[in-house]
Amino acid sequence: MNTLKITSENFEEEVLKSDKTVVVDFYADWCGPCKMQSPIIDEVAREMENIKVGKLNVDENPEIAVRYHVMSIPTILIIKNGDVTKEFVGLTDKEELINNL
């Protein structure tokens, strides 16, 4: 599965109301570590079919970042049934992400 573009407009439907576990990568285009995280997120999306994976640009959707207290990027949230079950701050490797799903 490809990664979804998560925005303020689709966050509730795609993330909070999802019947699957959702991995949300909070990033910005100017962020070096975010650029390194992006291909890892893409790999997880391709390899894990039972989850939903999305990316949220914090510059375009600051209200979501504020709501989830995202203070540094990249930040990855694992959300199940609308609740955050795990948070990763900084560059996170694929194995660690998959082990927490």
C-alpha cells in the first residue's frame, strides 16, 4: 500500500475513524532527518498490508501537530482506535517501527 497524504481535512476520517492501526509521520519538506525517514515510512507502507500509513506536513497542517504536541520532527505516532499507542521522536529505523505495530 502507498502512503496517504494526511491533512487537517482528512485526519479524522483516515486516522481517528480508521478500522486499522495508523502510522502517521509528522514531517516538513525542509527537515533533513525527515527526508531520511521518508523512504523508511514508504517501505513500512509497502510491507505491512494490515495497517494504514500516512504522512502529515506540519507546515501545512500545524493545528494537528499542536493537538498531538509534536515539538520536533520527524515524529511518528502509532494510532489505534483513535488513540496514540506509541510515539517515536527523531529518526526511527524500520525494525523498531515494525516491532511496535
